[in-house]
Amino acid sequence: MSNYTNGATITIASTNEQFHTYNDWGLLIVNNNYIGDPEQNLDFVAVKGRNGLLDISEALTSRPSYKSRPISIKFSAIKERNNWDSIISDYRNKIEGQIIKLTFDNDPSYYWYGRCHIEGFDRVRRVGTFTLSIPKADPYKYNVQEFNEDWLWNPFNFETDYITEETEHTITGHTEITLPRGNMPVSPTIIVTNINSYLTVQKYGESRVIDLKLGENKVYAITVNDDFESILIFEGDGTFSINYRGGSL
């Protein structure tokens, strides 16, 4: 079998315990379209005297936002018929009702996130089937690697992933740091480990200047990882790192 098996890794979010659906359980994915389509949050209002409806879907966010999306994976395996009752109980004991991270073998740079259920168990002779359902998964899949982590070779995708050349920055005066483009809007966390006088950050093209303090600074006023590269301008004297987790539809 190739490096990409027909399976997925399930990680329990609360404990980080992992199970591989093929290597650990011998299960094969037998359906193709297991990830539901993204559905945009839409809002239209009728305005007196206006032709048609006014689309205010992006009035608050200035960008599209999305509803939760369903994931429904049908698994099948061949096992002794009389063992299936205990086998399906074991699966349920491990993952039923748990919030999980789900990484498919053919898309190892990302994971899906949501609360899962086992549904529709059936068996015909030795062949058992059931569905792993995440009815309200997050609309975006998330990068397995955070921005300030050392990049990983095994799941690296040269078309979609990024290499972090430097995770900690020490500046005196002025520096500009370019963050790679992506698809999921996200606000960065700037972790400051040292300030000698002052330290500020500003996004290129925007007027707001934000004072940074020691520790973690969640900078909600800045959105990075849009459909273009983001440049952050730092001024001052100190040491810091930038962290965020990107995503994709």
C-alpha cells in the first residue's frame, strides 16, 4: 500500500490520544464525498423604495463568513461476525461524543475539528459498516503547524504550506515582518519575552498603532492570513515571536 492509505488520524482534543482508522482499526473509507460544502452566512433585508433585497452579509466582518459544515465518513472492514458487537462498542467508548481533530492521509497538512458520533452500524456476515459523523464541524480546516513552530517535513506541501525561517525576533528600532498569504482570516498572538523601552506593532496600510506588553498579546485589531501577504511593522526595543494557526476551506 502507498504512503497515503485510505484512512485518517483521529486525535481526541482533550487528551491528544490518537487512533489511525486503517493502521489501528483496519477500517477503509468507502465513500468519496465525505466533507460537506461550505455554506456562507447570508443576510438580506428589504429596504422600502429599493429594487431587490440589500445584501448585508458582510456588513460586520467585511468578508464572507460560514456556517458549520457536516462531515460524514462511511467506514467498512472485514472481521469475525460475532466480534462486531464488542468492536463497535470499543470504537464508541473511544470516540463517541468526543471533540476530535481529523486528519486525512491524503491531506496531512490540515485537520478538521468538531464533535463526532458513530451512526448507522450494520453488518452482513463478516463485513461491518458504520458512519463517523461530525454534523457541525468548523467550516475551515486548520493547519497542523502553527506559524511559530519549526516546519515539519513529513506533512509539508510545497504548494500550500509555509516555512518558518525565524520564530523569535529581537529588534532595536524598526523592522517589518511579512506573513504568508492564506484563506482563513485570523488575528495573531504576539508573544513578547523582553521589552527594554517600548514595543509597538502596526499593519502596513493601516493607521492604528498597538502597544505591546510582556507576555501574550492577542491582537484582534489586526487580521492576517487574508488572500494576500500581510506586513507587520514593529517599532521599539525588545524580543517577540508571532503565532497563529491558518486554515483553508
